[in-house]
Amino acid sequence: METRSPSFRPCPGAETLIEITEDDFCPQEIIERAKSTAAGAVVTFLGTVRDDGLREMVVEAYPEAALAELDKICNEAADRFGLTSVYIIHRLGRLAVGDNIVLIVVSAAHRREAFGGCSFILEELKSRVPIWKKEIFDGGERWVGT
Amino acid sequence: MKIKVRAFASFREMLGSELELDLPDESSVQELLDALASLNPRFCSEAFDRSGLLKDYVLLMKNRKRLDRDSMNQALEDGDEVAVFPPVSGG
């Protein structure tokens, strides 16, 4: 039986939004913006502060470099997975347990491209974008990953 | 020439978020780091190993582009912005 591979067409016209902000965001609002008649799939990743016994988390960025890198990742993902829209919002500043940290919403014609694109963006963000998290405990603090 | 240094995360806590160093013309990235190390003993011990080599976890950018270890002898220019930071951990 012949199977067809999904078409990961370049999508230069993808709608994108990239933000690094101290403000909280509403995932549902972004999901609504990502919906379109060209997209049959919207995939969302929402990262939140896990309760690992910490009192709070502090998020810091090199904003100009982080925005430029997110922009590159966004374009790479849109091209590679044929996404119709990409929304990335990363919080900065002091966050409490349960707070939103990062939101990635992508839309595509089909689920495979949308899941692939969302996962690609998250992994690239975690390895390339100059953003750092510090965990503050009652008895101390540590920069994540160092 | 004046070089702007921006430090982030643990290195910001040692060096401050932004400082400007006045270096001789055509100083290299390595010479900039040596100047930072002589200004700040804590940065020196955290960023360099005992033989004076920059530790692997110290990451650098020049004018917002990543610098690899082969570029340490690259000459800087007046007004360059060099960033120093540990591995990223966003997301």
C-alpha cells in the first residue's frame, strides 16, 4: 500500500507573533488567533512553574538577542513544517509556582505538521535562546542548567 | 577603544548587567576576558580553569552573534558589544 508523506511546504506567509514580556498572557486568546480556515490543527505548549519546593522563579533574558533567535526559530519552523501561524510568548521577571512561563501556539493544515512544529520550536528555544531561569528556595537559589 | 560588555544570569551577578571597558585598539576577545578577570576575581575563578583556559560552560556573543572558541583571538572594534553568559535555560 502506498502511503503519502505529509507535505512540509515552505510557508513564508505564516502569521507570527514573538514576545518576551513581564506580563501574563491568556492562552485561549492566542489559540483563537491561531485558528483559520487554512488550518485544521492548532497545537499548544504551555510551560508553567512546577512546584519543586521553590518559593519563586526569576526569568532573565538578553532581550535583543533572544528576540532575534526566536525570530529565526519561528521562520525555520514555518518553512520546515509548513505552518500557517506561530505564536511564541516568554515571560520574564518573578514568577510563582503555577504561573505561566512560556506559550507556543502553532497552526498548520494537519496535526503532524502542527505537533512537529510546536515540538521543534520548544526544543530549539530551550537550547538556543538566551533566556535563563533561577529557582529561589527558602534556603538558597540556583540557576537552572548550571 | 570602548567595548560594551553585557553579562547575564550568574555572570551578571558577578560583573553587573552592563559595563564599558576601555581597551587598546585591536584588542582580542581573549584580552577583553583577561581584563574582566583582572577586574573581578570571582569572575576569574568562575570563568577560567587553573590553566587559564575559559571553561566550556562560558558562552559568548559579539554583537548578538555566538562566538566559538576559535574566535578568541579575533580583534574587537570600537563600539562592539560582547555578551557573556552561562548555558541558556529558558522554556
